[in-house]
Amino acid sequence: MVPDQRRSQSLPSRSCDVTVLVRGKIVIMDSSMREKEKEKRTLFALDWLDQRDSGLTTEGGACEKPHQMEPLEGYVDWRKRPAVGGRHGGMLAASFILAVEALENLAFLANASNLVLYLTKFMHFSPSNAANMVTDFMGTAFFLALLGGFLADSFFTTYSIYLISATIEFTGLVLLTLQACIPSLKPPSCNLSKTEAPCLEVSGGRAVMLFAGLYLVALGVGGIKGSLPPHGAEQFDETTAEGRKRRSTFFNYFVFSLSCGALMAVTFVVWIEDNKGWQWGFGISTVTILISIPIFLLGSSTYRIKVPEGSPITTVLKVVAAATYNTLKSRNASHVVVSMDLNPSYASQSSEGEEVNSNKKLSNPSRTLSHNLKFLNRAVTEEPNHEFLQCTVNQVEDVKIVLGILPFFMSTIILNCCLAQLSTFSVQQSATMNTKLGSLRVPPASLPVFPVLFIMLLAPVYDHIILPFTRKLTKTETGITHLQRIGTGLVLSIMAMAVAALVEVKRKNVAEKLGKMNSAGPLPITFLWIALQYLFLGSADLFTLAGMMEFFFTEAPQSMRSMATAFSWASLAMGYYLSSVLVAVVNKVTRHFCQVPWLSGSDLNQYHLERFYWLMCILSGVNFLHYLFWACRYKYSTLT
């Protein structure tokens, strides 16, 4: 008898019991049950079994399931079935998100960057009113990212919020396109140069259509900005060093994708709007956002989608309310727990409806109350007076983390205020200079191309050259920490404002030497001098924006990540608003003390723009010191 045959006769046949997921339920299946399940032809069971059969190994009759095929806790696929490691997530899934963001940013900036012209020329608003409307529109769009992040964390998923938001933005762009195409939906055309017959400003139903379209776009943009970055970051396994490195790469290329969309917007689409008509510009944006939706859906089978864990705002309010109530109720009450030696068994408990350990950080699986913000420790009680005020240690520590990152959010507002100058005074400066490059004349409005190009060049260099070098140099996983990266951007913004002031001094010296201080003609100085400040501010934007998104995402509790990541966009919005407020305050103060405001009038040569830039430089320096104060004291709550 052949040895193998003898062995087979001496051993009883063994069935291989395997635990599988069928329609979201855990089922232990033997061979006969698996055959019956195959006969049912349920798509998910068949798909899982096929992949199991290809990866299953048996040694000594034991059955093993590959690690990469394990279900991912807290994640589902697009059909709301448990997501599986190795099948869902990764750079392939993130690549769909990067492509979608490039298209979305093209659709948004193609109109926002040139919107003031449309409002003045076709809707007949005054230049000042049009400028304020554009600022309000862009600021609102970025602020609404907080709403998108909140909804993604609380009730929906980042996947659903994107689809809803893209549909809303598409609807708004359709309204704007129709209004631009149909003459009866616009105010009567007129000659803006004739002052004796002022043009009729858009009003009534036409104005309603205009603002409905604009703010539907703003609502859609906000939802997309608040959902896409965290959705992309969730595609990577943060329990491994390689997963965290790839997540960092994603954030770098997310900024790169933003720049790709912006480059097409401020060049090709803006040229179309100026030369072919605004109906074409709005139409291109409408088609672009429409195309982005099926591209996003193409990646559906690869996405891992985080399950919402409840309202983060409710958690914050509950912890603050509980701490305040317990403090006021009885400072000496025995049931109020303020000791750092909290019973570990109670520390890991969750209130009713909360998933156990859902918010635990990777680097600290068993959490106790920390020493910072001790006031909030009073929220944890052994016997809460009200069920609503029952808080766990996890909830208290999560709220502390959120409050701890707020100073860094505030520290980036001044930087974004500096960035706002790129679309205002820098463009006006270049209009007084020689804008020729050989035989090509560059429109001043195309100057935003410079920071976009710088970011597109620097992003791959940073990810493939600078980061690997710093990782080898520091022998750390990140090479440059998130806060070091943000701080680098803040330093670059200080340098940018100093360079801007020096360039303005040089420009005015040329005008003074040639006796052209009161002349509107171009000066014999190349506009490429202005490109220097664009270089520094573009670099600052790359370091800070990507650094902020990654920092807020990694440090925030898992239940608050989408909303925390949206802080990056809210900072940008507040920077735009602060820029307008700062100019008004400077003019009011200098008019009072110097009789003549620094930034008023129609002749830029009569401005004291260099003083304003020096003021921005000083404010940026003070802001950096404020940033250092918090950065030196911050302790990371996750593995970095």
C-alpha cells in the first residue's frame, strides 16, 4: 500500500469549519453548510468564499484565514457590509479621491477667481459690493466645511456627504449657467462707462436666482471640502508605520490635486470666460463637477467607510456641562471623581449606546484622566445626578484633545490672512509693472498661477526627497512632525511679508526716480519681482495646509475626525474675513493719526503699502511666537 494511502486510511476525514460573514452576520460553516450557501448564490458570500479559498492554508488539518482578510472594526464598504482588510482602502482607493478633488477645485475656483468681474459687468454691482460678495461667498463655502465634517461624523458617512454635496453644487452651477445663457434672466445690458445713465443692478427674482445658485455652490463646496480629505485619509491602516506614511503622502498629494485644479481654473477656464462668455465658463464647471461624481463612484468597491459614532458637538457640550454642574453642585462631594488614580475598570466603561473603546487612541489603549484641563475631570462621576451628564474617561480625554488643538487652528488664521493679499494688492502691484515675458504679455489676474506652480513642483519634491531625507536624519517615522511642518509654513509667511515690503519699496523707488509717482503707466521694472512673495507664500501654503489637515486628522478622536479636519478650511475662511477687517482698521487708525489713510485712493503709488506689509510681517512674527508657546507644550496623543 502506498504510504500516502495508508496515512489517509489511518486518519479520519476532517471538515474545515470556517467563520464567514454572510449579509453582515457571523456564521460558522462546515463543508455541507458551505455547499448550501453556494447554492443560494448570494453575492457577498460567494465573493468572500472565492477569496477565502484562494488564500486559505491548512496545516495539520487546521484552518487559517489570512490576516489581510479580517473584517475592519468600525468600517463598512459602500453596501454597508463589514469592510475587509486587503480588499478595501489603500492608495488605489485614495487615487479616486485625489482625481475627484482636482475636478471639484477646478469647478469651484474657475468661477470664484473671476466672479467679481461677472458681478460688476453683468449683474451691475458696484466694485466694492461685488468684492464683498465674493469674500462672503468664498468665506461661507470654506466655513460650511465644518458642517460637512459634522454631518459626516454624526449622522452620515464621508461617502454619503460627498455624493449629497456634489449634487447640491451641481444644482447651483446649473442655475448659474442658465442665468448666464438666458438674457431675460439677467438685468438689461448697459455701458458701464456712461455715468449719466447708471446700470440697473440685478434685483427681484433674478437676484434670488443668482444668490440661490451661488450659495448652493457654497453649500456643496463646503460639504465636499469637509468630507473628501478625511474620506481619503481613512483608506490607510493607521496601525502600521507603512499605512501612516502613505496617509502622509495622501495629504501631500491632496494639496497637489488642489493645485492641479486651480491651475486649469485660473488659466484655461478664466480665458474662456473672458473671451467666449460666462455661459461657457459656468458650463465647463457644471460638466466638470458632473464628471467627478461617476469617477468617485468608480472607486466605490475599493473604499473603506468609517461608521458615524454620534455627534461630536454633543459630546463636547455634555462633558463641559457635566464638569460645570458637578463643580457648582458640590466641590467636596465624595462621588465626584477628580483623582488621577481612577479605577481602571471604570475608566474603560462606556455609557449606554457608546461602543466600548471606540475612541481609544492607538498609542494609549487604556486611558486614565490626564493632568491637563483638570476642571473637565469633574465630568467623570461614579454616580451621576442625571443620565445625560454621565461621562466616560474616553469622552473627557477626547474633549481635552479637541480643546488642545484649537490654539493651532487660531495660529494659522494670520497666515491665511497673508495669503489673501495674493489676490488683492499683489495683483494691483503687478499691474503697474512691466508684465512682458519676451513677446508674451502676462495678465496681472494670472499671477495666482505662480503659487500654484510652486506648490505643484514642491509637493512631489517634499514627499520623495525631503521627507525620506529627514526620516533618515532624525530616525523617526514622520521625519518632520506635524507641528514642525506647520511652524515652517508660518516662518515662510513671515519671510514672504518681508520680501513683499522690500519689493514694494523697490517699485516705489523706481517710480520716484522716474517722476512717475502720479502716473498710471507701467514702470520699467519686471513683475517677476512680485513672484518672489508668491514663491514664499506658495511654499508656506503647502507646508501649512497639508500639515494642518494631517495634524487635525491624526490627533482628533476618531468620532470627530471629519469635523476636526475641516478646521483647516475654516482657518482659510477666517483669514479672508480678517484681511478685509484689517484693511478697514488700518485705514481708520492711520486716518486718525496720520491724516491720510495708508490704503485708500485710486493710485497705488500714493499708498503706503510697504508699511502695511511690514505690519503684516510683525503680526506674523507675534503669531509665530504664540504658536511656539503652544507647540512646545503640546504632547501628541497618537503615534507620530
